[in-house]
Amino acid sequence: MIPTDSLPTDVTKGQFVDLEQVIRELSALNDLSRSNPLQARDLAAALGRMTEVVARTLKTERVSIWRYSDAHSAISCVELYELSAHRHSSGMELKVQDYPAYFKALAASEVIAADDAHQDARTCEFSKRYLRPLGITSMMDVPIYVAGMLDGVLCHEHIGAGRQWRPDEQMFAVAAANLISLVMGQWERRRAEEALRESQERFRAFMDSGLAVAFMKDEDGRMVYANQPFERCFQLTRSNWFGKTDFELWPQETAKKLRENDLSVFAGGVPVELTETVPAPDGSPHSWLVFKFPFTDVSGKRFLGGMAVDTTEHKQLEEQLRQSQKMEAVGKLAGGVAHDFNNLLTIITGYSQLLLDRIGQDSPLRGNLMEIKKAGDRASSLTQQLLAFSRRQVLKPKVLDLNTVVAGLEGMLQRLVGEDIHLVTALDPELGPVKADPGQIEQAIMNLVVNARDAMPQGGRLTVETANVGRTTADRRGESLKEPARYAMLAVSDTGCGMDAQTQARIFEPFFTTKEVGKGTGLGLSTVYGIVEQSGGHIDVASELGRGTTFKIYLPRVDDAVAERGGAKVPASQQRGTETVLIVEDEPGVRALARDTLQRRGYSVLEARHGIEALVIGDQHPGTIHLLMADVVMPQMNGREVAERLLRVRPKVKVLYVSGYTENAIVHHGVLAPGTNFLQKPFTPDDLSEKVREVLDSQAERPSMNCLGREVSG
């Protein structure tokens, strides 16, 4: 505001010559002060009304309000009222440097009352360049202060003959300028408040719309701000968290760790990224990636800000990925080891069987040979488990009724569990059929039952049940499973010791066991896992310490009819033949065993060490070749490629593939193409004789070249 002592002495001491004019001026000031300029639609409208009142009261042709730029380098007209034309305008601008005397006077808080603007030293330059072209002869300008700072000027410009500005008019102009400064200040505060409110609303919307949890604490650790995601995640309202410390919100150990981290951030004085564990409303521990930073507000108070993201699910997925990668790596290793061992075991078990067939029952060597064969059979069982876990065994799927499978095993299962365990079966009579390898499914059931038995050393109850389930029942870890949506469920439950979470996380790992050394290989459950996964299903486990464990196998249901069981077979020792068999095998010991076995059973045998040699024999042999017996995995050319090329010149030859590890050369996801004949290593002489006879006697058409090609085999 402009104080009255800034006016010239003759103004404050002069005599008012027009009492009525003074009354009008006072009345106008009273009206302006009583009116509420803040009710105007905006500041421009308020200023427009005030300039109009001033112009009419003083009968001044032009009244305007000018405001300085931020740098005070220019001044702009924000409101101009022309009395005769009753017109409002704005937008003109003047450079301060162009009128130094005028703006120096304003800066000194002078009221510039120039009766003759052309002669007044303060306004002559101003008049020459701005007033004279407009016909302005006299002017009275009053500085406007807002919040104690020079903000602009209230200008009164007279057109026509020179005018003397009376003391009362100058007093009125000062009062009007002061009133304008109040209005401008109020509008500035209102605008600042609205801007602050809008900024706060934008900030709140921004913080509340994201997924990240945000919070703010004072130096004492008391909560002063939290966004909506924070309240949703922890199910807290403002009244629950405001002013509370971590010790009032979380368990003591959690609060202690959080406070230690906060103090460390305050002490360091720099932003920090760290991982913190905070329980969810249900008490489950959740892992959070937290970004904390210290800051000081305008009053000098210190605060701690923080933003956090729940990484619990992400960490679980990472752990699942690591587990999957570990299982895959072990599976590849297991598959490779099984391939080499199966060749050796074929030789060991095969020649043991041949020697046992040749020596008498009373031979002193028979016991030794039997032990060799038993050891070979046990080793063979281990390699089969490795192949099952690694999902690299060859499946022979059939349409099965799981109820029939369980019923067929019930007597054996009762003998396995013993008298102290009560075996109960609860089979759904409406259970839908599935397509799987019956031998593998039987193996999976037996492994689960043995595992349940071992969990109940003091006896208990073991339940095997089946049921039809849909997608929602079979979903695991909240995932949406792919089609089909219908599953047949087989569950094995016990009332044994149960497992903790750490054990459950590792039960399907190969060689992991909780049993004493020598009491288990750690391959039982990993074998079940491999069988179920390769069969297109999945397995879940639920367990609680002291309450028991339940394993649930989910296999996709099919609409096909259940396959009938085959009739009685002729004993392998009686199965002989006279056909010609071409053996292609790169392992000399296996090749010799197959040759000796088939020759002893009456067959003519041709031998090839590799694929090229086999094709040469196939091209040059003068007689018929009835059967190609080819190892699948060989260097240079695998068994499938040998069969394809031989079939081009001998289309009637039948094919039997032999391998301990197929590597998908003749299978698609572990499943043989229809009509493909396969013998798994290690095999005994009886296994070989039986399979060769079966293939030679089969009437089914050989699979087409496409069925053996890469599109099908994968």
C-alpha cells in the first residue's frame, strides 16, 4: 500500500474546494470496499469494474492498471477503461529501460501527479513517446504494492486541456490503488491456494493410481502420509496408521528391522534401495522392494519418504524358474547317463541270462550268475527311474480306466503297506477314461503308496481315491491351465508325519530324501513327477506336519473307449523263427548279444556297425530281409534315418527300434507314432525274442514315412 506521507506536502495540507466531489469520492471508495471483488468470475473482471468506478468518480478519460513482469524489465497493461467509449482493453507493453525517470519515481513510491505531462521531468520522455500521440496532456500515476513488493501502477490519463490534480483526487487515487492492491493480493492468494489444491489433488491421484505403495514418516518414525495402495495392501485406514510407528503397526521383529533401516537411511543422507519383509493382513510374509529417501521440508523438519513394490509373487516365479531349470539340467544329465548305462546293462543282464540258460540247475556258478543278474536288474530299475524323472522314457499310451488300474493293484498294495496300515479305496464309478502308459501309471501309484507307507511307521490310514474334476478344481498356484478342462484325479492320502514347507519345496528333486542313508534313493517321487508330466498331467501336494500328506495326480480325460487287455502270450523261450534280421548297433557288446540270442532261436542274422554299412548290406544282400533292428542313437546316421533310406529299396521290411535314450528321434514328446515298434534298453534275451516275434507276426501296416519324419517326431 501507498502511505499518505508519501504524498506531496501541499496535498495533505491543501484545502478541498469541492465538497460534493469529495463526498462522491468517499462514497465510491465505500462502495468498492463493501463490494466483494472475489465474487467476480476472475481477476480481470474485478479490475475492470474498479477502473470503471475510478474513471467515473474522477471523470478521467482513461484509467488503467499496469503490472510489472517477473524481472521488472517491462510493464504490461492488464486493464484499460476508456470513459467516453465505455470500452475495456488490455495487452500493451512498455520497456522499463526506455523511461528511466518515470520508473525511478515509481520505484521511490512517488505519486506522479503531472498537470502538464509534457513538461514534468518524470513524464516528459514518457509523454513524447507514448502520451502525446494519444492526445494525453495530464496524468496521475500511483504505485501498486502487493505483499509489500512493487507490483504495478494505477494510471489516470486526461485528454484535452491541461488538468490540475486536486489534493482530494490524489488522496482518492492512493486509496483506490491501495484497494486494488488488496484485491490483487486476495486473488493471488486464491490462485495460489487453488494451484496448491490442484497440485495436491494431482499428486494424490498420481500416488493413488499406481501399483506402488508410498508412505512418509517423520524423524521419530511416525507415519504422516500413506497412499491408497498402502491402505489396500495392509487393510488400514487413515485413523489406523496416521501418527503410528512401525512398532504399533507390525510385529516387533519386523518393526525393529524397519526402524533400523530408516535410521540408516537418515544417517546416510542418500536414497537407498533395499528388500524388506512385511507381513500381509493374513500374517503371511511378503517380500518388498523398497526405495527410501530422506528429505527436509521448508520448515527444516526431516522426513523419510518411501515407495515399495510387492515382489513376493515375482520371487516365487523366479524360484519356480530356477527349480525348473535345475530339474531340466538334472534331467538331461540323467538321460545321458541312462543311455550309456543301458548299453552296459544290456550286456550284463543279457549274457547273465544266456549263461543261466546254458548251465544246469546244480552248477556251482549258478548262484554267482544269479547275483550278477540281480545287480543288473536293480541297476536297470534305477536307470528307468532316471529316464522317468527326466521325461525321456518312451511311453506306450492306452486308453485306461484308473479305477481298473487301482483295483488290479489293490492286492499288491495291501502287501506293500503291511497289516498296521488300513488301506481304503474310494473310486468314483463315473470316472472318465484317460490316455496313458499303464505300466508307468502303475509305477507312479506304487511309488506314492510306498512313500505314504514310509511316512506311517506306527501305522495309520492310507486312502486311494479317484474323481472327475474340472478346470477350477485342477488349477494350481492360481494358474489358468490349458485345455482340456476336464481331468481325472487320483489321490493318495496318508495320516503320517507330514512335511514342512521347506521339504515340500524339494520333494520332486531327484536324489532328495528325508530317509536314513541306505533307506531310499530319492528317486521315487521324482519318478512319479516325470511320469505324470510326460503323460500330459500334473501333480500337486498338500501336507501339514503331524496331520499327513495328500498327493493328487490330474490326467486329462478322453472320450475314447478303454482298450481291451491282450490275450495270453507264448513264453519267450518257445518263440523261434527262421526269418532274416539285419541288426544295426554301434555298441559291439549289445550287437553280439542280439546276434547270439537270435541265432540260437533260429533266425538268420546280418550285422552292421553303423548306418552306412547297413545300407550297403541292404543294397547287396541277395535274399529277403524281413526285419531291420536299428539302434536309435548312433553317430553319423540315427536309426530313423537308416530305416527311411532302407525302406526306399526294401519297402516290405519291418522295423524295430532299440534304444535306452531316444532324444526324440522316433518319438513326439516321448510318445511313439502309431505303428512304431520299439524295444527299450536294457533288455534280456527273452525280451528281444518276444519283441522280434511280435513285430514279425504283426499284421498292422507300417507307419508312413511322414510318421517317421521330423514333422511328427519333433
